[in-house]
Amino acid sequence: VGPVIIVTFPVAVMLLAILYLNNQKRLNNQGRLKKSEQRYRTLVTNSKFGIIQYNTSGIIELANQAFADILGASRSQLIGLDMTKLTDKKLIRRLKESLEGHVTTYEDYYESELTHKRLLARVRFSPIYEFDSVVGGIGIIEDLSEKQALKENIKRLRQKDILTNTLNRASFDEFLF
């Protein structure tokens, strides 16, 4: 009985120590993961850009309020939307390229099929990897309509004389050349 206890006791203590250290590592990793998730949620929630997360089937799993505001829809209408069923083939092609592992950009006029709102949009699709395989993607959406309207207004103002409201030399040169 004596020698068995002498050999067994240190082994048991060593196993308990290993269990304790593994549990501490797990708790530390869970804490880091929770902080990382909080930062991610804060970024998504407070962004002025529309942000979506989609799975490998192209179905939106997460959408922030900014994305809903850009399209004039509710988040509940957007979550679960299968983007591969949209009519814009160029957007679908960019989406599928991201699911193949490429970072892609869509920039064009887009009309929402939910709200029929038309806007000039820039969408940057990026794949999400897990253990070297694509498990979905993130889309960052920017409404460029206001910027486009400002550019057109500047162009119009540049072509007319402020005092007479007639076409000026710049518009004449543009017409000729």
C-alpha cells in the first residue's frame, strides 16, 4: 500500500495541476474572445458605412443599421436575404468571387429590390477564412449618391458664369475639345 500511494500521489497532483492550467488557459481565451467580439460589434454598430456578413451561400447573416438606412429597409428584411437571387448580375459575380477567396469591389448604380430605392453604391466584398477555407464574407457598403450629386453640381457651376448665368469659356473649351 505504501509504495503505490507514494507513486500515485505525485501523478494525481500533476494531473490536477495540468487540469487547472488548461482551465485557466480556456478562461483566458474565452475572455479575449469576448473582448474581441465586443470590439467587432461596436465597430459594426457604430459604423456610418453599411456592413453585412454573409455565409458561403450568399445569405446575409448580419446587417448593421447603417446598411438598412442606406437601402431604406429594416434590418429584419435584410437578414436572411439570399443575395445570389438578386437581379444585378455584376453584384452577384463580385459576391461569388469573394466566396472564392478574392477581395472584390462593386461600384455602380443599384436599385434595391426590397424598397426600389436607386443609389450609386460602392460595395467591397472580402472573404472570411477559418482554417484556410472560406466560411463566408463581409461586405462594406457606401452610398456614393450624395458625392455624385456634388460632383455634378460643381461641374455645372464651373461651366456657367456666376453673374450672367451663361455658359463660360470652360464650357466652350469642353464643347470644342
